[in-house]
Amino acid sequence: MNYPYHRTDTLNPFKDFTGGQQKQHWIEFQLLDEQGEPLANMPYQVINDAIREGFFPGCPGQSDAQGVIRIEGLHPIPITLKLQANPLAELLQTRRLRAVRAEPSRPGIGNRTPLYGPQRSGFSPIEKQAQAEGHDYHYLRIGQLCDKEPDFAPPLADRKLLPAYHFPDAKFKGFTVSGEELDRRHVLEVCPFRAWSLVLHHQSEYSLANAYNLGLMSILAYSTLPKKERGSVDGFFEQQCLDLSRTPGVWDGKMMCPCLVQDVPFDDRYTTVKPLDTTQAYPPEGDTQLFYAISAVQVLVAWRGTEMTFPFTDLATDVTFRPVKSEVSANCEPKVPCADLTPQGHVHLGFRDAFEVARRLYAEHLGETIPEIAADRELFICGHSLGGALGLIHAASLKDKNPLLYTYGMPRTFTLKAAQGLGEVRHFRHVNDTDLIPSVPPEAELDNYLYNLYGPLGTTLGFTWSLLQLATSPLFKYGDSFCHHGEIAMFFKADQHRQARGSHYPAYRNKDGLGAPYHTTIARRLPEKTKFYLVPSLSEAADQQAEYDQQCFTTSLSAESRARFFAPHGNPKPGRLTGVLNHFMSEYHPYIYNQLLESIDPVREPLLDRQTQRQKFEQQMTANAESTPEHELARNRVFLDLQNQLSQALRVTRKTEGGEEALQRFDAVADPEAYYEKIYG
């Protein structure tokens, strides 16, 4: 008997089933970027088992002007969406990241959490809007949507290793929703196909962004960690700068300090990263380290500074300061006379030799790659201490490539005449208060006759003679800070004093000469101190006035007061030779970090400690204006004005495309209480 209904018993030979029309389903995908802008006209295809078996026609097409893909007549089974790789990659490279994005913490030691997991809820305002409208929401990266590997220009360094953040799915399986998730819209927020790049400005004016990022690169140059490890040079450029889930950071010995970065098209990423170490060359020679990184627009070179570890090779380099002819033979072709780095003057022997070793051992990198690529890209050079000296020599050797140099705590490298011959090299040199290293080799005529008279023995005699000069001269003079090569940026610890005038009786006039002023006796030092961040080049007029007032203030003191507060053979402020403790990059970095935070948002709540301390100092100035030495008061007022002008040092950053977003991003991830600025002691 032929029943019209299907029987469930196994004896019925008839399996045909007569029923009504099967219910059809639909689905919508809306493609948006992080700004909420649609990804329009994106070629796509959808795949499911019904399509594979021919029960449902494939439906390739393009997203509409709103980024919407609608598919109807579906069976209630999973369906997969794939987009064509190259059109998707091309479009996503032109889209920008949001300024502020929630960042997951980095997995620590022993933490097996994947570096790139699913995005947490609450990450995006697009998620909030989608859910409010009753839609499903998903955050995806290009590798989770594209149908194959896109073309890379320039190619990847390792063609078999796709960037893990952007391509979590190496098999390109596409985005799949289950049969239970049909009959609704799925909002797909797609991460732009971008990379991180350091915010750097190749300009003649001082840039706080440059000072901060190049300071971090000077710290990174000290890293000895193996390739790919967190904190290594390779790990920073090849992993962190391609990981859009987190802001790249440099390990400074205390924390992973965030860089100031902007997002750039993936094709503009850092493509070449080379750490160089002469101790690892074949055969090994010397003890000089540096790294360089190249992107579509930048060439960045960072030289490592002095390492205070056995066998103290760097210290031997530092103290071998016989001035010699400013030539680097490794720059020359065989049997061709070498051109000097400067038209006249001399260079520090130890620094020149250290640079020459690196230049000879890595001739391909320092003699070919960097100069050739820097011809049409912006060249940035940086370094701390010894690294700053090597950076200056390197900049001098590439002065026709328009290098921009930022150094930190660097010693004197060229003699005066040589430094005057390097006027075309733009250089900003940071000095932390009484840091001793920027004042050595001591300010003396190092081209003394001992070197010429005794030949090689003159190096030893000259070194001894120079140390005698060091012992009989003030180690730190305000005017000296504006010497050397380049423009100074100084962290200047300032205090204030109360004074009591001496008698007007002629017998008590100053004995230093007829018509000299009366004695000025400082009664005591006032309690509030502050540390100014001074960049005199921001105001040439203020620079000259401050120097004049400082000199007048010092010379107006009585011999007794000068001996009490400005002891001879030491620094004109507390610290004396202990100023060497201000030399480490860990002492420089907090001032730049906190100044960047202050300049980004000067009226943040609560104010930074440095701001409240400066307010107390200014209030103390006002309250004691009548009893403060005239020129000290004038000097501090000029310094306050210079400090307030530092906001100008972010002007170009704010005007650059993506610069404002970079500042907002940094402000969101930086910890205002991360670093303490040493003012007392």
C-alpha cells in the first residue's frame, strides 16, 4: 500500500516523502572598518554544503555601498564567507585605526595565553551600536576573511611566515556562521591592514616626539636578548610593530614603556632590521654595537652606549681621548687618500677607532645599505653616552644625507674647530643636570703640545694632563652646557635662596675692585625645588637672557656665599662628582616621558607631580621675590618661560596626519605614575 506519509518502521519499502515547501533562510554581512566606514564593492563568495553538492547556486558578488552582503534562499546549515584577498588588502591598507583601543596585557613568563586571542567584549563602539540594533557583532582580521594570501610589496622577509596578528588562519578558511545564526545581520568590523611606525619628524626644530622615541631606541640599542624574544631589537620591529592589538614598547629594565606610534599601510612597515655587534663578527674585533631599521620613509640608526661590565672595553674607549685627525680610513677606497670628517679640528681617538672598526667590519651595512637608502628617505641617528659620540661621528660621515641626530648624555667628541665645521648636521643633545659625562673630556686645549712632542707616549701624558685640568676647573658651568656640537636640551634642577644685604658703610664694600657691588650674603636655601626641561632653541632671546642672568647671579655672590653654595672644583649645585649618577638612561627617560604626558594634556586631572611641584616653586618665587637675589629670580623666570614653551615641541606632531591620534593613543596607555623624577638629592 502506497501511503502518502513517510513511515518510520523499517519494513516500509517506500521512502518518498510528500510535504510542503521548505522554509528558506537569509543572512546579511555588513563589512565596516574601525572608523565605522563601510567596505564597499568587495568581491566575495559564499560556500556551504548545499552549494558544494549543487543544491544551491553559488552566489559571488560585491558588497554594496553600505558594505552589506545579503544572501537569500539558504538551507539551515553553516555558511562561509570569503573575500578576494588583493582587493581587500588594498582597501584595508588605506583605512585607519581608532585612536583609542582597549589593549590586552602581554602574556608573562609561564602564561600560555595566546598572544593574539579573540577580541574582548567592549572593545569597540561599533559593537555597542550593532548590539543596540539587534545585530550580531564580530571583530575580524584580514586573514580570517580573505580567500588566499595577498600579494606583499615589498615581499615578506620570510615568505613562509605570515604576520601572526593579521593572519591567524594560515589555511584561509574564511568566516563561518552556523545554521542557528541565520536570519539576522552580522556586523563584521575588520581590522585595517596596517603596521606601527615610530612618530618621527625630520625637521630643524626640536621635537618632543623625536626626543621620546629616539630615547627609547637608544635604550633598545643596549638589548642583548636573542632574536624574537620580548625586548629584543628584532622582536620590537618584526613582531611588536606588526601587532596591532598592543602599542609597541621598549623594556627599560623596569617596565615595557610604550612608544609613540602611528599606524601606516602594511607596505610601509619596517622591512629591514639589522643588529650589528663587532664582537660577533668574524673575526671578532672591538666592542661596538648598533642596530638599524628601514621602512618606506625612514632609516633609523641607534648606537649602543657604554656598558659598565667586565672587561670594561667601552671604558677604555671612553678614556682614550687623544685628539687625532678627523678621518675614518674605513670610509676610503684602498690607496685613495681619506677625506676628513670636518674641514679642520680633531676627533676623540677612542670614539673614532670604535666607529672605524664597525665601519670596516660592516662595510656592506654602514658603507652601502644605509647611505644608499638614506638618499631618498629620512635619516635619524641616536645614541646614549658613548652611543651618542659614535652617532655624531656617523652623522658627520653622512652629512650629505641630511641626518637628524638626537643624543643623551654624550661626552665631547670633536674639538671646537671640528664641531664648528659640522654646522649642517642638525643635532639635539640632552644633558641631565650635573651629569658629569657631557663635561668630559674636560674643557681644555686638548690639542696640547704633549701629543705632538712625545708621539704615542703623548696619549698617556695628555690623559694625565687633562685629568689635572679636570681637577682644577669647575666641572659644570651653565655657559658650558651651550657649547659642544648641536643644540642643548637640559634637565635643570633649580632652587631659590633668601638673601640679606650687607652694610652700606664704605669699609664693607667688596674688596674685588673699585666700584664693585656690595657683598651679597645668602641667608638660606628655600625648601621648594623643581626640575626644568629647557630647550633654549625654542626661544633664542630667552636663551641669551638666561645665560646672562646666570652669570650675573654667580658673580654677584660674596666669596663666603660662593664657597658655601657653589663650592670650587665642583658643580654649582648639590651633587658635585656624584652627578655621574644622573648619567644613566634610566635617569634621562623619566623626564622626557613625563614631559610628553604633560604636553599632551596640560590640564589633566589630577595634575602630574612635576606640575604641582613647579606650581609650588613658582608660588615660592612670588612670595620671596623681594628677598631673592635679583639675577637668580630673573633666571628662574626665564626658565619658567622656557618650560612653558615646550608645548611648541608637539606642534608638528599634532599637524601631521595621524599625529593627534598617536598622542591620544599614547595618553590612553601610558601610566602617569610610572616614573619618578629625581629632584632632591
